[in-house]
Amino acid sequence: MSVSREGSTSAARANGGSGGLGLGKDLTGLESLTGAQIEAILDTAEPFKEISERRIKKVPVLRGKTIVNLFFEPSTRTRISFEFAEKRLSADTVYIGASGSSVQKGESLVDTARNLEAMRIDMVVIRHGSSGAAAFLADRIPSNVVNAGDGQHEHPTQGLLDLLTIRDRFGSLVGRRVCIVGDILHSRVARSNIWGLLACGAEVAVCGPKTLIPLGIEELGVTVLSRVEEAIEWADVLYVLRLQLERMSAGFIPSLREYNRVFGVSRARLERAPREVVVLHPGPMNRGVEIDSDVADGPWSLILPQVTNGVAVRMAVLYLLAGGSPELAEAAKEGA
Amino acid sequence: MSVASGAEVLLDREQTDVTLRDLARQILEREPEAGDLLLIGIRRRGVELAERLAAHMEKQSGARIPTGSLDITLYRDDFHQIGPKPVIGSTELPVEITGRRVVIVDDVLHTGRTIRAALNELADFGRPRRVELCVLVDRGGRELPIQPDYVGRSFEVRVGEEIAVSVRGLDGELLVRRVPVAGVR
């Protein structure tokens, strides 16, 4: 899905732009990445974890880079996580939300971005309600674009931080059984996780109300489990999705109580698991709906490590995309 | 010994080890009280050299000197020219550096830019009482006003050549060679 600007896809650009990983200019999704590329991003994230443990939580690597966080949809966790990542790399950042900006006055996405470009920015982190918005923008501006969630398409840095959290716990993703529970149909988090997990050799299943499972998902190599008990019996990792409350009024589920009774991940259900199972959740949680408090705060939960890893993964992505220009990369190779 | 064509061995294992032993002695001699000494190796090859120095020091004085490692990747001044390195090592400092005597250890001193980066990174961790620099080889060619306190050996390097230090942990053998620039590192 990563769309590069015309003429920017040369090997030199790829080398200069992402440390030889060939990520190109942007990160718009995990669908187009190979397992090796994803693992390399996770490897890059490792040393960035330590920086957040330092007394001075800052390294100068993106000093002088300007990053715009363009959030057309509200977000707390992702926005703050990106901001911490940017600041810990010494970048200069601005935040633009939809309300109170020219976006509210009807300015188009491209016009907003072009105006920012005219102020000489280097990177854009974009959250948008429309699927494909990040790639659309990436195609039209020379700055690096990082997708922070676009409609129902992808949320690649969330997927990466989830993969890192699972890899931290089990050592490797290969052969790990991950079941995503909940509203798969509308979830960009589920999409990014499915692509990323499959690329890295994990086994993936989904579980949820039939109305919320995309038709034909088995064709991707994903198993569909209809009961949460089955999911718990099968999985090493339960990835519990937030149930977006507006789904109820749209008629996808009968009631929140009913959803919790059938698909809620509870202590009683987890205690019957045949082996150790860990629980992830992208937040924010609806306690008592898709996940019970006992689970969210219990020994199964990796929810807070996910949040910690989010900063490190985003630092790694920004670091890898922010590389130099192709000409300089070539010159440096010769002069090295 | 497997040596790439065009390479010339400057110090074999024995000579390299003797050089390190002398460096360890010099570091201890400067301040006989080594209680607050900390050796910090610059990744990657400086780390093993720092450990070897600490082992020599233990033999010479009986004192166990702590060692740490510094990865200066994120402090380099050429990030915008060469782009990111995908794999970054970690910086591990086992003790608080503030108030200590810190000796930075690296394999080859050339432009001085690595040491500039190391000094900046160290400053983000604390304020050592004193910082010194120990290098196995000084090959000249400084681009910054940086001078080492301890030098194992100095070698001239002709155009198109560089100094390659090999260490056991990374390269399987301990030695110093002069190699063509495109040579194996």
C-alpha cells in the first residue's frame, strides 16, 4: 500500500530513506511489507525502548526535522504516543486537529497538506476517517507520510506495536496462534494485525458475531471461530478489539449485555484455558463489554506493555523513514 | 590466519594483547586510586576492547573495573547524509556516571567525529568527574579538536587504505590490519 512519489523509488532512495529496508518514503500499511521488513522495524524498535528509560529521554537524531500531526479524527493514545516518539527523537512537532482548523472551514486534505508543505515540513502523521487517505496524501506530497489510522483500512503502527509486544513475550512470532476477537469488519487495527501477523509467520484466527466478520476472510488464510470459548482453547494470544458502541445502534449486535455474555473475555473463561494465554487490547477499553476488569488488570494482560512499546515502535518508524536524500546517500557511500 | 588480499597485519594477537596490557597499566598509573573508574567501550569493537582492558587491570591491580557500552548511532552528525542504520545497538551503562572517572575506549581514532558523538551522548547521562580517551590505534586525520589520552600504536595510512581492528567476539580473532578501503569490516 505504500505509495511512493514519482521518481523516488530508486534503490538509492530506498537505502537512504529507510536504512536499506526498502520501505520507501511512507508507511501507509502493513499489507505491502514482507515479514523480513516488519521484523527489521521491530529490531530497530528494541534500542529505542531504552531511551524512554533514561533520565534525559531524548536523542538528537531528528533534530531540525519538522513533523506535522494531522488528526482529522479524535485520538488520545495514538496522538500522544506519536508526540512522545517525535519529541524523544528531538523533532519539532505541531498538532493540527480537525476542529478549530481550516479543515473545519472545508479545506480539502490536499490543500491543507500543500499549505503545510509550503512551510517546509518533513513528515506528516495522519489520522483520517476515510480509508486510503494516508496513501492519497503520500502520493501527492514529497514529505514522508505515516498512517496513524485511515478509516477501516489500516493502523500500521498499532499493528507493529502489537507484534512487538507478542514477540517480546514469546520470543518469536512464527507459529504463534493469535485470535482477534470482536468487530473485525470495521477494524483497521484488525486489518493491520492480520497482514503483519501472517507476514511474520503467525497463525491467525478471528472470532466475533457473524455480522461483524468480513465475508471471505478465510481466503487470506485466517481461521474463523464462532465461539469465544473455542478461541481461548486455540490461542496463545487473544487480541480483544474495542466494541465501537455505535455498532449497536446500527444493528450489528443486539445489546452490549448480550455481547458481553457471548463474546466478553472474562476471568472465568480464561481460567479454563488449556495453556497460558495472554490478552492484548488496542484501547480505549469498554470494561465490562468486550473485556472484564479482572482480565484487563490481571496476569493475562499485556495492555500496558503495548502502550510502552507504542512509543518505541513509532520512534523506529520515524527514524527509518526520515533518512537522507538519495544524492547524499550516494555521496556518503563513496566517501565512507 | 585468514587475511583478505591486500591486507597487511600490523599487530598480531600477541602484539595486540601486549598493547592492551600497556594501555591498562597507563590508565591505572594516572590515578592510583581506581575506585571510581568506569571503562566505556564504543560499539561495536570498543566494547570488547574495554572488557579486555578491564581484565588486564584486574590482573594488575586486583580491582574489578566496571565496563559499559555506548552506541553513538543516534548522535552521529551524518544521519542526514547517509540515512538511518536499521540496527542500532543499545547503550548500557552499569553505574551512574556522574562524579566518576570515565575512560572512553575505541578501536581506531580517525576524524574524531565518533568521539564527539560519544561525548554528547555521555553528557545526556550525567556529569563525569573526568573523561579520558583510550584508543588502540591512532591513524591521524582529525577533523575536530580531539586528542586521545592513551594511544596503543600510531600508524600511517595511505590514500585508499584504512585500519581494521578485529576482535574475538565479532571477528573470531584479535589483530590489527591495514586494509584497502573497500576491505572487510
